[in-house]
Amino acid sequence: MEFGISMFGDLALDPKTQIRKDPAQRMAEILEEIKLADEVGLDIFGMGEHHRADYLVSEPEMLLAAAASITKNIKLGSAVTVLSSADPVRIYESFSMLDLISKGRAELMVGRGSFIESFPLFGFNLADYEQLF
């Protein structure tokens, strides 16, 4: 059995000020959380992909590559990569590169995503939603 953690990289509102966190600050926090997960012995970290203003990470493999440089053992994966609105060859290439950078710790989890914003953003018709995946 393996234990891990996943997150979406949200830019939540501060409960006291109702102001969204600074993206650079949130990115630094996420990287520190991944580093801590590695240090305490978790097996895997997963980052979601979102294409909305209230989420920071639209390309998990970029964040995971940065995490690979500050971690030693934890597997680094997507949770999920939105396959139905992306080029599968590019996904393969990106995760192959991540696997090299992380020395074999990359994990790819694909899905159609729980939000529909990526479909029109990348030129897909929402009427084709079911067929695309």
C-alpha cells in the first residue's frame, strides 16, 4: 500500500481579508508542502490541472519538475491531466521529460476533468464532450 496527498493548487481567499493569495507566494507554499511530504515519507504527491483564475496550476508537469529538484523519493504525479482537451503526444513527451528529471518518479493519471473550462479554451466544442474522452 502507498500513501500520498494530492491538491488542486487553489488560490483561496484569505478568510480574514477576502483577498486571494499572491500566486508566487502560493507556488512557494505548494513546493514547500511537497518537500515536507517527501521528508515525512509519503509515497506520492499529485497535482491537479485547472484552467481557471481561482486555481494556480494549469500545467502540473512544470510544478512537478520544480518539485523533483527539491525532493528525493516521493513520486510526482498529475491528479488528473485532462486528456480529452490536450494533445496526447505532448502529454507523453512532457511526462517522459518529467520522468527523466525526477529519475523515474513521474506518475501520469489522466481523466476528462471535473470542470469544462479547458474545452472551449483549447478550441473544442462542448457538444463533443463525451466523444473527446
